[in-house]
Amino acid sequence: MIFSILLVKAAALNWTTFYSSYAAALVAQRDLAVLIPIDQISSVGVSLNQVVFSQMGYTWLALPVVRSVLQQLVGVLVLDVYFNEYTAQYQLCPAPIPTDVTVDAFNVAKLLWQGRTVHCLVDMAPSEVFSSVAKYLAHSNTNIEANVVQIAVQLRTIARVDSEDGRNLSRDASEAHGSRFDAKARETNYNSLLPATGSKTLSDIVLPCLDYLYLAPLAENTDVYDDFATADGAAGYASKYPTQQNFLFQLSRRLIAYLLNAPSSRGSVPYPFSETDRKVFLVPDNSTFHPWVGSTSDSQWTSAIQKPYSAYNASHFWNLAQHTQFRLAFDSDAAPFSNDTLRFYAQSGFTPVINSSAFFAPHSANETAVVSAMTDIVPNSFWAWAPEQTREISALPPDDPQWAVYVSTQDSTRCVTIQDKGWVVSNCYSQFRGACRSYTDPFTWTISEKINLYFMSVTTYSCPTGFFFATPRLSLEQYALQAMLQTTGVRHPVWVNINDVYLEGCFVTSWPYAECPHGKGLNTTSLILRIAPSLVVSLAVLILIAAGYMFVKTPIQSNRTRYWKKVIARYNENDFEGVPS
């Protein structure tokens, strides 16, 4: 069964097999959030410089891994792009390239810059990363696989050593996060540098993805995306950004690119940044775009994020939804993600971004290592589903008539409960309380007064007045529900309004027999009715063919041997040797 694979580490290294193991969970999350603005959705992210390039080098060998990272369900890529003050260009390599280095597609230079050793392919520009992203987008551009991909660019400076910035290079631009290259490297000659190894403008680097890119001016139109109602009739969100439905299936976009820091003008050479660049990237220096970036190494920040678990207040979540966007939580070498903390941030409205150099063991960064590492990470990165989610029936806790009555048969394990680590597919005939959401506030939750079967919880009278049986549609709503359950002492599990009764693996809300949006389900009767006519026609054709071979003889065919014998005999009667006189 589709979700039972979530318990097992994927042994195969083929990404298609890996993706299919989690496809139903990912599609269910996306479909629930189709009416959620794209600035509020969360995923899991990877810092390419720390996870890929610092381990493998800035070479062609790293580019397939970039695509592989996206194929492992990663939705946010963070990329450091360096502005080289010597050449006034944007480049991928974090060090300037000397002029005595041969420029070709195969020359990898080993450079020592500001105490940091790096390997850089001389002729490799930042646009090559976006080319890898474009290949992934083209391959996955289907109704089932389509997702929102974010690329967050962190601008950094390669400062001239004869400038004030070069002599006092900021820590964020020079900090080394470990490197697998320990061979002797030649100190770069600061006065003899290659004039052109990058891109003159930021917009140039995203050209390979232009067909999929969401342009910034659309996001600045405050009149287009107003407050809206969700499909279940409850209140939605006001946003300047399109919903996933608009973004993926109406605008036919897949990618949104933004800067985490505004271009600097304090260096010896100002960053070139044009109006075209502003159309391509969302920039955090205007009134419409404010990404929220936090770090696990900041103890005050992490404590503030965890506060709702001790004091549930729906207004706290409203403030986050209305006043923050593109929320990213970076781990660090000092505080790397564990499975529990990764899952916490994923289920708290943030996109956890893997930024620690501990992600890979030294010398192991390659495509195989990426898939193996993702096998441990991805099950804990869903904002909805528990990592151990499974249909297999294990030992059940004892019944409690006030909170839970369990059914152990597996035939009807098609309905979903929320438990302490997320959603779990459970038996529809077990009896639990139901999660009830306010019609006017997506962050105000309560529970039904009595335990009941899932099918009875679907009816509106199971919830108090002003509430309806619901399921969270984004990570912040899940956080609000979990905070309510924990602070009020409610025992898990609790029914949420989602099931795959009609078609296994396709999860829907509303009634148990709501149709799957991705395909029609078939019961036994309808399956027989569809197959029977074709079987009858095929059988009739086979009978006619057999009868033709058995009973119908073609005259020419049956008399051909006798006919030719007579012809040969007549010929022989008139045959003679020699020349006639």
C-alpha cells in the first residue's frame, strides 16, 4: 500500500522509485492547499552551497545533484551568488579566478581565498544552476507532479583586498563551513584576475527558467488577490500573491525567485541592479516582500516559535499569516536539525532549510549520498503527515470510552486522524473525537463533544455551533490545531476531515465518496460493466475466426494441388527433344 512505504527506508537509488513512495502524501498536501497563497506554503529546503557545492566543488559534477535534490521533494533552494568586485560580475565560485588559469569546460581550479580552499570550474556561471532547475521543471510539469519551487538567492561579495571591505571582510562572506579539499592550494594573485567568469546582471542567471518564472510585478499588484473563501466555505486569506491553484494551473508558473538581502552599494564597486532584475527577483527592500529568516542557533527565536504550545492563542497565528511570508528556518553547524526539530519547523509554518555541513559525511557528497540522506530527511519534512504513517495494524492502545474506541480490522483503514507527530491513516470504524474549525477563523479550533465513527463525524451536527468538521490546509493551521490539542489536554488521536475511501491513495475532504480530482474510482460493479462489453466482443470475434478455419474452405486453396498436376501432365504429353523440323 502506498503509505506503508513511509515506514521503510528507501533502498533503491533511482529517484523515480523514491518519489513514488511519497507521491500520495505530497499530492494530498498540495491539493489541500490549492487555495492557499504561495507565500504561506511550506516545504523543505536545501542550501546548495553548504550541502552540494562545498562538498563536491563548483563543478559540472555537482549539477546533476542539484536536479536530484529537487527530485527528492525539496521545494526551496537557497543559493549564494557572489558579486566579484574585481570583474563587476556575479559568479558562482566564492573566489576570484586568476588570469593564468586556462578557461575551458574541463579546467577545475584549486583556489585559496581568505583562508578557504575551494575547487571551481573556471567557465561555470550561476545560470548553470538554473539550467538544472529548468530540466527538473520540464520533466515534472504535469498535473500530478507540479509543485511550487522557490529559489532564494543570498548575495555575497568578493571584496577587493585593497578596499575597506576587502581588508575587513564580513564573516558571512568568508566563513568556511568545512571542505573536503585538503590538497595544497595556490594563493590567488589579487592583481591578476580573470576579467569575465560570470554574469553581468542578476536577470541573466535565471534566463534558463524564464518559461516557468513568476515575475515580480505581478506580486506587487495589490488589487488582484483579495480575501477569498476556501472550498469548504470557511474564511480564507488576504494576500498579494496568487494561490497555488492560480500559480500552477492558471498562470502556468512553477518557479518564484527572490533575494534574501538587498543588493549592497557600500562596497568599492556597487552591485549592478536594474529594473529588469527587479522584475525577475522579489527584493526585500520594498513594502510588499519581507521574507522571514530564522536560525536554530538563535535560542530566543526558537523559544518564541515554540511558545504557542504552552499558551494557545489563535490571534498569534493570524499575526504570523498576515504579517510574515516565505518563512525559512536555517539550521547551523552549532545546532543542526534532528528528525524531531526538522518535523517541528515543518509543522510550525516554516520551511526548514538544511544548511549544516553535517548533512553529509566528509567525502561522500554525490548523487547516491543525496538520495540516501533524503531517505532519512523527507519522512520528517511533511507538514501534515507523521513519519511513521502506515496502514499496517500494530499494537493498539487500550480503549477509553471517553476518548477512543479502536477497531483492529484493516479493511477500512482509509480515514485520517491527527496524532502527536502528524496525520496517520486509521480505521474509519474506530471512534474518536473530531477536529472542528471555526467558520470565520482558520486558526480557531475545538473538538466534538463525543467520540464517533469517521462517517458520523462528517455530519455537521458533530461540531459545536459556528464550527465544522475540518482538516488543516497549511502548516500554520496544523500548528494551531496541535497547540489547541496540547494546551487543552485533549488525547490523540482525533479525526480530521480527509480520507481515501473512494480511491486508495487519492485523499479528499468532504464526504467519503467524494471523487478523486486526479482520476475516477471504480467499484466492483462498475468495473464489471466496463470490462464485460469488450470481453463479449472479443470472444465473438475469436469464435468467428475459429469457425472460418474449421468450416469454410476456399476453392482455390483446396484444388490447387490437383490443378497443377493436370497442367504438368498435359505439358509432358506435348514435350519433345531436339529441334522440330
